Amino acid sequence: QVQLAESGGGLVQPGGSLRLSCAASARFFSISAMGWYRQAPGSGVQRELVAHITSSGNTVYADSVKGRFTVSRDNAKNTLFLQMNNLKPEDTAVYFCNKWGAFPEPWGQGTQVTVSS
């Protein structure tokens, strides 16, 4: 049973936008703080926390994406979103969602975001 499934990535030019989605299990989604993470090329298994959102909707962003990315959630549909605007080449990475904090779920496949002209 898939616990996390990311989608919405693609190839976009610098300055463009993408909206990522993460379908999560109802078992934990509505009661969990959730985060978006990314793994850049050549970074090994190191994942960077991009943004997180609490179960009540409070959000925190990494400095590198503040003002450009917006994380949101739909608890009724067990779905997490990441709206990414004004994308830069350094945003190129595989993006993952998971719980924020302790006891992460098994990681999904992620969705590739490539920002290039």
C-alpha cells in the first residue's frame, strides 16, 4: 500500500511555475505536520527540507524558497501541495513529501523538477 505519492513535476524554464501534489494515506495525513523535501543532483541521499505545514495550517519555509513557494494542504482529500513560482535552475531536484519531524513514513518515488532554458 502506497503511503506517499508525489506528482506534478516536469521541465520548466527559469521564471516559470509548477504545482506539485502529494497523495498521502488517510491513516496519518490529517493529524501530521507534513513537509516537502528535495534532493538535488549529486547530493547523494541528503534531502533538503523546503517547507513544512502543521496539521492546522501553519507554514515555515527554507530561506532559499521564501516568497516563491507556497505549501498548502487539503485534509479532506489527504493531499499536500507545493506551488512553486519564479523557479530558478538551482531548484532542479527530485521533490518528495513526508511527515515533518519524527517517525517519517517510507519515502515515495518523488517527482522530478527540472528548471532549464
